[in-house]
Amino acid sequence: MISDCETGEIKGSGSAALFFRRWKAAAPVGQVLVIHGLGESTGRYLHVGRCFQQAGFNVFAVDLRGHGRSSGQRGAFARYEDLASDVETALAGLEVKATIIFAHSFGAQLAFWTLARSPYRPLGLIASAPWLELTSPPGPSLRRFAQVMRRCWPACPFPTGITGDKVSSDPAFIDALDDKHLLIPFIRVHTYFEAERAAGDLLRHPFCPVPVLVAHGTADPVTSPAVTREFFNRLEAPAKTLKLYPDLRHELHNERARETVLRDYVAWMRELVSSGG
């Protein structure tokens, strides 16, 4: 179901058609670019868009290529750099210096990686449960098999095993989210190794050129909160804040305590806007 927000398409690199949703605030104080996680789409962020809109921010959310209603093979992309280019395309259509990026999981990884290499300088970044290392990475046997498949069938899908109870302790809320039929329950071999490469780049060179809020649930069974904490301690950024939420799981914005989490995000954004970054 498409919500009452404005929807449309923008052109990404190559021939990609990227679906977007836009919420407009009555008297905007800034704007937010939403970058979703791997295998999901902007339909899972309708309540986030409305929350930020009600707080006075225009919101622009885009389905990454191969996801949601955007073009491309499901869950696939040729190069990680193509996704980074799509982020830059979205930023180019916004008033970059007044834009805060809110990115989750793989999206947070992508945002960190892109900003470290891009001339675009948004006002700030909220990185939710960034994929820096998986809590339970593939074992040696599966990894060896995946490396073989990468050479002969790079689009080979492997089930992620990410069920609703791993992302939130509120199953009723998860079940009520929009666009459940667009969720991708697998990860392609090539996609996995590209994401792993990008995560390795970030861990070797922890850098963000804009102020950043890093948020993670301590009970996250998908991406490692311990590695996030270590990354944050080494992270070079103009300003940085770490918020760890005890006992919360992977999708903080979909947890039972989501109102508290989103209120914290809004407070950080308002402070950033008022200080000019």
C-alpha cells in the first residue's frame, strides 16, 4: 500500500529507476534523507517519515536499486559504487547543507562509505545499527562454498535467517508494517562480499566527515553492537555521539521503545540544526 506521502521516481546511475517517498513539513527547519537496510524498502519507514515530518523536517526516502519498487534484480547490484552513486543522486536533489541522513544497518554502512568518498557534505548522519560486522558471521565451510559460488553464480541467493523476532521485540508492530511482500529474505553471494568489503574499509579507516549519531541496541542479534562500540571509539568525525539502548534489538525504530528512540533522534537533529552543524 502506498501511503498518502508524495511518491515518484528519480534516475540513478546507468538505467536505474529509483522509487521515492517524500513527506513535506508545514514549516520545515531542515530535511532528512532516509536510507533503508538490505532486503527492505521505504514502506517499512512510513512511521519514521511521519515522525520526522511532524517534528518539522521534510523527509525524502528512496528504495535502493534492486529493492522495493526500484528497478533491478531483487537484492542485487553490479558494484557497491553504484549504490553510493544512488545516494549521491538523492543528495543532489536536496539542499545538501540542510540535510541529515538517517540510515539503518546496511544503509548506515553505505552512508558512512559514501560520505568518506563523496564531495557532498550533509549536515549530519544518524547511523542506526550499522553493518560493520555481523553478530553471527558465516562459518568457514559456508564461506568457502559462497566463495566458489561467487565465481560461478554471483547472484546465488542464501537465506538471511533474519526473522521478525531478531529485529524487534514487538512482533505485532513488525507484522503491521507496510510492503511486507517486498521484503527480500535472502542475500546474494556477490552482495554479501561487496558489503563485507565495504565494512572492512570502514573498520580500517573509521572516518565520517560530518557530525554523527551512532545508535545500537545491545541485544542486536544481526549486527554486532560490540564492533560498533569499538568502531565509534576510533571514529574520526567533527562531532560524534554514541547511544546504546539496553536490551533492544536490530531495528530500534521498530522496537517497543521506538517512541523514545525516535524522540532521541529528533532531539539530536534539532540540536544539530540549531548549531548549524
